[in-house]
Amino acid sequence: MNASIFLSMAGGLGLFLFGMRVMSDSIEKVAGAKLRRILEIFTTNRFTGMLVGIVFTGIIQSSSACTAMVVSFVNAGLMNLYQAAGVIFGANIGTTITSQLVSFNLSAYAPLILLVGVLIAMFVSNEKIKKFADIIIGFGVLFLGLSTMSSSMACMKDVPEVVNLLGSLRNPFMATLVGLLLTSIIQSSSVTVSIVLLLANQDLLSLHITLYIILGCNIGACSTALIASLAGKKDAKRTALIHFWFNVIGTVLLYIILFVAEEPVMKLIWAVSADKGRFVANAHTMIKIFQVLVLFPFSSLIVKLACACVPGEDKKVGYRESYQLKYIGDKVVFNPATAVVEVIKELDRMASLASENLNRAMNALITLDEEDIEEVYEVEKNINFLNHAITDYLVKINQTTLPIEDLKSLGALFHVVNDIERIGDHAENVADAAKQRKEEGISFSKDAQREMGEMLDMVNKIIQYSMDMFAKGDETHMKEVVSLENQVDAKEKELQKLHVERLTKGECTPEAGMIFSDIASGLERVADHATNIAFAIIDAEKEAETAEA
């Protein structure tokens, strides 16, 4: 009899965890990109960051997912630690939404919710609606698991060993430790608090001890981000520690208050609670709101405490650092919702490297500087490394649960990395020409040098505009790009004509004319690749619109 109760309890817990994962992952797929943009736009200060953290975590039902995304934003340079602190504070309030939903006891409707979700998934062909169906299915499975656990706990009241064990949990410190350990194992404070809520509903736990278990759950919830940050950069560790210290300091404050005035606190929570389940849910929410209200003014000090715990700086990876990834890779906490943002940052860095190398090669073509020529070849190896590493990463993330909008942009990202690599190849071609010119003593006229410089200036502008559009994801400079691309095409034809005239008049050698012609053609192709990068945004948007139609 006892074994069947515990098996039923385990099955219910499994359904609850699975339902929460399905629901959370499905919400991230449907709304992850939009939520990410909200995080980018509305986290300019700590207060708005806190509000966004509440809404964001309330929607995706996971403070761990929110914290992991914040870590990724800090790593990518889109958010500083002080802004991150605001979002993390808000996430601590948002995570209480789950226990509030559980306390309303929607378990009776779980089979109906599940049936609706399954019917939509089976008979609706629209992919976007199917993703919403996954959210409904996850919601239904979650409450089905709750119903199973609740039934098992009702039977546990007839098992003296269980009643005695839970009844013996009277020491506040031990209760906090239990909450901490359970949450660290389950990796979700929402799940642990929901279990505590069900136990309280069945009179298996005294209400005053649930307060201390909740405090333990809050600290245990930090384990996910702390573990994830271990392999990350220093700022990733600091972001996780902000979450940790917020909950530890908040718990110490609540311990002091409960030690001095536990009974008034209990009465206050009861005043807004209809039953024992609602008491636990309201206690969870009120504890979090209190901690945020008290600690928010001191968030800067908590950030400094986290920085003091992880002193020093990471080795900076600049544009010219060889064979290293800065925004993606082993030292970055992976989060599907921010994976594409990190790729874009890495591609922007790669493009700057390729553009810089093109200018270095063009300079070497005129100055015949041996060191510049050799550096062009070394940097090109680094560009090739980035090409392979970023492409491999794109293949990897294509197999994960990316947000729908990000999945649609993957094709464009593959094209962009290829176009940037081709720009790097043209820089190498120019270096080859510089090497040939030096070895064979080939000279350029002042007119030829000036004409190539003019064309290079136009190409530099189009690369700058294109990468700015790509990095920001907008069409701000599209007119300039199109106009410049036409100008570069016309310039290339003009230069080819002028070079033929000089050859005809005997003003340059055939060898110099061949190099000049190749350089003009190469710069025109670089402009084409830059234009491709700019149009990758429009192509991705059109593909998204076609998929939704």
C-alpha cells in the first residue's frame, strides 16, 4: 500500500516537472525573441529592469531561464551588472506566479485542458498555432501531475511513518535546509513550493514551518545559475552571485523578523488567504516582494559584493586575437533564447576583422610593407577559424529549441558568415598582389593609387552600413547601401576603362595593369558581399512572413 502511494507520488511529480518543462520551452519558442527584445529595450535602468524581470519570469514560469538569459546578455555586452541586478530582483517576484496558479486548484480541469491542447496539435496545420498547443499541453500535464500528487498526499495521512516524519520537522534551520536541498535537486523553487503547498493543504506540514522551507527554496533556486556559471566568464559568475546574495541576505532578514514577530507575520498572511494552500502561495509572494522592497535600494552594494567575490577581469578577446571566440563557446553560458544574439555579435566582430584586414592589405599594396603583408595572411587564418567555428555553432543551435523567429533567421546567418569569409579572401588576394608587386618591382602611377583609394573608401562605407544594419536588425541604411553598390559598380567600370587607356598610351606596364584590374574587380565583389549581408535582413523577414502566411 505504502509503495503504491509513493509510486503514485513519484509519477505525479514526474508529470508536473515534464509539464512545466514543456510549457516553459514552448513559451520560449513562441515568444522568446519578442521577450528578448523587451529585455534589450526596457532594461536601461534597474527599476524598469525589475518590472521586465517580473513580467518575463511570470510568462515563462522559470526564474532560472530568466537568470540564464540575463547572464548571456551581460556576456554579450548588451547589459551591465547593475541592469542585470534589476532583472534578477524582478525574476524573484515573477517566479511566485507558479505557486499562485497551483493554489487556485485547477487540477479538476487538467484533463479538459490537455484534451484541447492535443486536439489543436493533431488537427491544426499552422505551425505557430501548434506551438501554442504545446503550451496548453504542458499546462494540462502540469496540473494532471498536481492532481496525482494531491491524491497521493491525501493517502499519506493514513501512513503513520510519513505523518511522524513530516511532523518532526519543527526546527526552522532544518526546514530551511530541507527546502534548499530539495530545490537544488529538483532545480526549481516553483516545484518545491508547489509540493509544500499540497502538503500544507493535506495538513501534513504545519504552516509556520512552511515559511522556513520557502526561505530554503529561495536559496536553492540559485543553484541552477551558479552551476551554469562555473564554466562561464567572470561576469557570468558575478551575475549568478547577485541572485545568490540577494536570496541569502533576504533570508537572513526574514529569519530576524520571524524570530522577533513570527505570530504577527502569520496573522498578516492569513488575513489575505482563503485556505492553507493560498497561505503558502501568498507567503511565497509576500516574502519575495518584501525582500525586493528592502534590498532594491542596496542593489549597487550587492553588485559590488558579487564583484568582490569574483575579483579581476577576463582576458580580453579583441578583434585581432587569434583563434578565440568571444561571445560563443565554452566560456559562455548557453541559452537558446540568446544564442542568435551571441552569433550576431561574433559575426560583427568577424566582419570588423575582415574589413580591417582588407584595409591593411590595400595599404600594403601601396607601401609594400613586408610586416603588413605577413599580418594579412595571419589574420586570414583567424578569419577562417571563426568561419568554421561559427558555422559549427549554427549547426549545433539549429538542433536546439530556439525561438521560432530565430529559427527563421538561421539561413540568413549561414549566408552572412560565408560573405564575411569571402571578404577576408579578397584581402588575401590583395596581399598576394602586394607580394607580387614587391618581388617583381612593379610600380603604380599616382593616378592608379588615387583611383583605388577612392574605390576603397566607397567599399569601406558600404561594409560599415551593411554591418550596422545587420547588427541592429533594421533597414536604416538600405537606401545608402543600394546607392553605394551602384556607385561601386560604376566606379569599377570607370577604373577598368581608365586602366585600358593608360595601357594604350604606354603609361603603365601590362603587369601593373593586370594587378590594377584584379584589384578593381575584387573591390567590386567585396561590395557585392557587403550588399548580400544587408539584404540578409530583408530575406529573413520575407521568409518569416511566408512561413506565417
